[in-house]
Amino acid sequence: MRRILDDNRGLSLIELVVTMVILTVLASLILPTAQMTSKRTKEIELRRNLREIRMAIDDYKKHYDKSLAEQKTVQVVDKSGYPATLELLIEGDDFGGLSKTKKKFLRRVPRDPFHKVEEGEPFWGMRSHDDEPDSTNWGGEDVFDVYSLSEGTAIDGTQYKDW
């Protein structure tokens, strides 16, 4: 039996165009979904990081109030009991000798996934206990709350800085 070989084994131009159109349609369907998934993941990380810092601030305040109630520390006029800086949550505090070692509340300050920090710039916006609830200027007395410095908008339409 004689075999007939076709010398035109390549793809035609029409086959290539159809293949490219199919791949373009598939990519246009997948790309927005991947971008949304990435943004959603960053939003979850931002919420978790804000919760972690806020819980550490609250724990610091509870320990300060406890040491004050047990009269292990002297009450200072105009002291709110909140940490003076975020770094104090990492370095720790002994609350006037309540414990032999300094009580630490964070291992590190979590980062905001939406705000790229330049050298010497703060990681988070801060509010002291005397500041207005929506203030963007830190009074500097203590750290009562933190917020994102990102100007972005969340999937649900809210601003990250308002979380």
C-alpha cells in the first residue's frame, strides 16, 4: 500500500487567528477574576492587621488599668493608659514593676498591604484618645487607634482609611 504524505503539515492562517481569538476571550474572562481575587486577599490581610494592632492596643490599656488598680504603678496626671507609640507595643512595658520583665504585645507592627511605605514614612495613620474619631492628624499624646493611609476604595465601596 502506498502512503500519501501531505507536504503542508503547518497550520493555516485561519486556524491561527481562530486560536488567538479563543485565547483572547478566555484571558479576558479570567483576568478580572484574578485581579478581584488578589484585591480581596489584600483586603482580608488589611482587616486582620488592623484587628491585630487594635487588639494589642486594647490589651496594653487593660494591663495598664490592671496595674493601676492593683496600685503597682503610680497614676500620672494626663496619662490615658494607651501606649505612647506603636513601637512600645513591640519593646514592651513593665507597668511600674508589675512584672520582672517587660510585657510585649506585638512581635512586629503588621504592614498595610495597600500602602507602600517610603523611607521614614509611618506605616499607619494614628489617632490619640483626644483626637476626633475621623481625625487624620495625630495629636501625639498616645496611640488610641490606627487606620490605613491608603487612598484606595474597597470592593464594597468604602475607603480603606475609614476601616
